[in-house]
Amino acid sequence: MYEPIRLPRRVYGADHDDPDPGPRPGRAYRELVGGPLDGLLLDVTGWSGAALAEGAALPTEIGAYGAGGRALYAPRAGVGPKWDWTGDAP
């Protein structure tokens, strides 16, 4: 039976040369689903309830607006710690 290769999870904002760019114990994360940051984890440790309900506009060079653009992510209703991509912004 075919077994897919499982790559280690990477945290948004981790340096590309970081030998361990994965999640750290004791931290809170949201999984980014869809869009340019699909599959990354966002560290939300210390975020307020209001900030968590709002979502995030995350700087990225690989979205529709290139350098200086942002990928927009919002919480997925009723599905735990997943945030869905809602579009890109300049």
C-alpha cells in the first residue's frame, strides 16, 4: 500500500534556514488552509479572543499582490483550529 510522505509542519514566519521550523510545545497554533500559505501553522499564543475571532492579514510575497501583499485568513466556523484563506490584499 502507498504511504504518503509526511513532511514536518512548518510555522509561518520561521526562518528558511531554521533547522527546526515546526511547532513548539506550550504554544497555540492555527492551521492555514488554502491560499498562498496553505499548510502552514500560525502561532497565536497570547492572542485575545477578539483577535482570534477576527483572523489575520499575513504579509507574504507569494500572494496575488507580490511583495508587500497580504494573505487574509479567517476562522473556520465550528471546525477547531483551522483558518481558511479568504483572499489577498495589497
